[in-house]
Amino acid sequence: MPTRKPLQIDSDLHAKFGSEAKNHQLTLKKYAEASMGFFANRGINPEEYSPGQAFDILQVMKKSTDRIIRYIVHQEQTVLSDLTEEVIRSRLYQDALLILLLEIGVEPDQREERMKQISMYVEEKIKEGKA
């Protein structure tokens, strides 16, 4: 069970809180929690907040945009860089394997022609996948 701690506020402010809570059919506790949550969830400083100004919307949008950009940067630095590295590694293994197979199974004078055939095959499959 949560512990209660007294909060010293002006009696006029307490009365206004009570009035607003009643207008919204909330208990004083629920109204205070919702009010605090409004500012906390949006990262807004309540002392700088003045309702009705476009500044408020811009401030919320800026903070949200900053959060999204931080997330994208994080994804690029972690997930996408790992994925890119794995794709490059896979491609290098494929190239090395192809060279090895060509050296083993194809006569030296036919290797260039065989590489062209393989390249054409790969390009054809890529086009089929896009269609």
C-alpha cells in the first residue's frame, strides 16, 4: 500500500484543485495525479506552461520529435549497423565461395563467361522478385 505524505500548498490553490476536481467528477487525489501525469508524460515544465498558446503545442511537438530522432539514431547505431555488417559479411562469404567454386570446377578460359552467366541469373531473379 502506498504511503501518504502531506503536501503544503496554498489554501486558495487547494480550493481551486478541489473545485476543478469536482467539475471533472474526479477525486482530489485522481485530479492531482492526472495533472502531474499530464506534465510528466509530455516532459513539460509546469512553471513555463501557459494554456492556449501555440508555444505549448510546439513545445510538445519538439520534445516528441526529439524523442523520435533519438530513437532512430539509436536504431541506426545498434540494430541497423549490426544488420549492415551481417549483410556485408554474408556477401563476402558468397563471393569467396563463388570464386573457390569457379577455380575448382571451371576451366580458366571459361571463368569470365561463367561469371557473366551468374550475374545475369542474379539480376533476372532480382527483377522477378520486384515484379
